[in-house]
Amino acid sequence: MKKTVLIAVSLLMPIIAFGQLKSKVDERMELTSIVFRVAGIEEFTNDNIPEYAEAIDKWFGKYKSHKLIDLIKEMRKKYGLGFAGVAASVPFIVIDENGVHDSGLRTGSEIEGRWTDENWEEYVRLLDDFYRKSRFHKFFISQQELYDNAIRTMDSYLTKIDTSWFRSFFGEYEEPVVYAAIANGYNNYCFDDPTLYNDGYGIAIGYTGGYPNDVVLHEMCHRYTLISDEYYPQVEEAMRRIFETSDLVEIFLRNSYGSPQTVFNEWLTDLSVAMYIKEHDSIQRLFNRTSIMSYAYGYIWTPRAAQFMDNFYANREIYPYFEDFMPRICEFMNYTTSMDNWMKVIKESNPERPYIVNIYPVEGSNLSDYKHIDEIRITFSEPMHTSAMGFTDIYPIEENPFDIDNAYWEDDITFVIPLFKNAEIKDTTYVISLSKDFFISSQDIHGLIRDYQIIYNYTDTKE
């Protein structure tokens, strides 16, 4: 039996009136994502928006035998085509009254490494045939209400982004074309060639029902951290050492970061996002962000890097913009990955997980044996985040004595679950499960190693 009660305090970016970014849904983006979904390509087969997934499958399911689908499967198998390769093709496709055709701006091999001149030409020809036979435009029009809702959701996040920061941090700002990519799933991309757009460069944000600001910021920062290509030779040895660290390479590959240079660019981009948060948000949210970068993305040197960036802010007259400070960042990377230092960084990234030290009433005891109980007190091994708490498996589901809604942190190591006033304690089994995803150390983002069940037993009087 399961009962879920989640209590969390979100650290949200304050709503301030900034330059208003606007999003759009593009028919080309939806067309390319949908045909790759029909072909069964994994990253496009998510069902984040169930009603949209159902509508796609119902409308296009009968076209699985189309020659375009066979070509896509062949390109996937032979060239690994997917992810950014699909999104990168969008600016080079034109949809007009004559159907789908090539923009002529680039040859296939110039678009992205997994396209060839031959398969691009064949792909566009078959895409046009698929578009016509499936009556794609009619489908696209039929989903307008869903698209409008997605645009409203995205725009509500875009209004919170301080666009003036990009000029103050990078020394330049160019307004992006923001695509709400409904069928694109969890993946987000930056189109790094502004010459393709009359009104700016492009970013595509996969729609999952909401748009966390960090995702949008990351793609916007990508436009300016392409300077990493110029500076990569200075840190190549350092990045290879990082990429070859056994504990990290699996994380990098899971995030589709297939080379040391990709890791460097992605890390610089996320470091920029962290600096945006530093200038606009709480220290706690900055700490959360750098911890996530270390834990989820494998950037275990980021806490040191965030501290090192204090030197950038202290010397802005010498280093007005981020690129001016890049030589110092390269020096930081080389120093940090020197043999002695790198071993220390690895050790720092693997702290002991928090654990429960004491529980009163004592776990395993029979609550009915206690003369009086008005609360459950749980003590942890180290200071914890006190902004969130979460429970699963509260048992029994009905008539349990625990006032979960009023649970609270007495201090940063003591968690208290009050009992309802005049609660009746029965001779039965009670279970409270603490969620590992919500009980998290304040020193990093490591939580309990697993959901922790506190079980109070009943007296078994049977022979």
C-alpha cells in the first residue's frame, strides 16, 4: 500500500520584469521530431505529453512502412543519427505551399557530422512525400490549442530571465528565436549559426509540461561559450585526464557527452549558468546548482571553480567579460587536474552519505507500550537541507496517528513528526518511510542511500 505525501519549499527565481523573450512552435521542428518518433528512435519516443503522443501515434501509425521511416532507421544504424543531428537539420528545411524542400544553405555533410550529401538529399525528398501523404499540415493545425498552451507555459518562464545579464557577463547579447519543441522530449539544443535567422540565433527547448529556467539559460549561454573551441588546446590534456576518470566517463556518456572537448564546452556553459544564479539568486541555490553539476553531470571540480570565479568578480576592471578571464580558467583547469590535486578532487566528490543516528520512540518498539507519545524525533548524522521533506509508505493509510502535514525541522539535524492531539495508539504495525530524494545533506546533494522505513511493531500474542 502506498500513500505519498510530499512537502517541499522551492527556491524559485524572483519574478522581475525583464526584456520579454517569446517562444514559438515551428512546423519543421514538429515534423522532424515526429518522423523520428514514428521510426522508433528512442529519444523521440517519450510520452511527456500523453495526449500529444496518443494523437501522433493515432494519426501517423499507418505510415510506419513509408520509405522515409526505413531511411531513418538505416541512418540511425549506420551513422547514429539522432539527438542534435535531427534538431540541427531544422534550419535547412523549408515548408511552404510547395511542400518540404531543401533551403539550399548547406550541403548535407555541412549540417552535422552524421549527415552526408547523399542521405540528406534522399531524406528531404522522402520527407516531402511523407508530409503530403500523411496530411501533416492538417495534423499540425489540429494541435494548435496544445501548442498555444505550451507557448504560454514557456513564455511565463522566459519573462523571468534577465536578458541584460548576457551583455554584462559576456559583453554581447543577441535575441534568440526560442522554439517550444513539443515532440522533442527531454532534449534541448542551441543552433549556433546566427546567419540562418533574420531575427537572431535559435534554441530548441523540449517540452515536458514545464520549463525550468536553468534549461533555457543553459541553451542561451551556449551561444557565447563557443569560445571554448578556441581555448580547448590549452586544456586538452586536463580534459582528457578528466574524461578518462573511470568514475566519470559513464556519467559523461549517459549525458551524451562523447568527447573531452564536448565536456569542456558543456561545463563552461553550466558554469556560466551558475554565475547567473550567483548574481540573481540565493547562495543556497548557487550551492544546489554546483552540487547538481558535480553529481549529475560529473563536473566534480565545479565547487572549486565556483569559488575560483570570485577572482573574476574581484577583478572586473582587468577582466570585463567572461572571455577575458578564459586564460585564467584554463590555468585553473590545468592546476586542478595535476596529479596530486585531481586525486583530492575525486576524494572530495565522494562524501559519506548522511544516515540516521537516533529515533525516538525507538524503531522496532511497540508504540502502545509507551505511556505518552506526542512526537517522533529523528536525528541525522550531519546537517541536512531543511527546505524539503518527503514521505512514502505511510501505514496504515487510514487512521494513522502521524500529523505528517505539520512535520518540521527543529534544527538542521533533528526532524520531528508530531502526532495528532489525542491520537489513539493501537496495538498494530506502523510504518513511516523517509524518501531518499528529499532527506539530503546540506554539505552536498547526497541523500540517504535508500528510502528509510521506520517500523513500529505490534505485539504478537499468537502461539
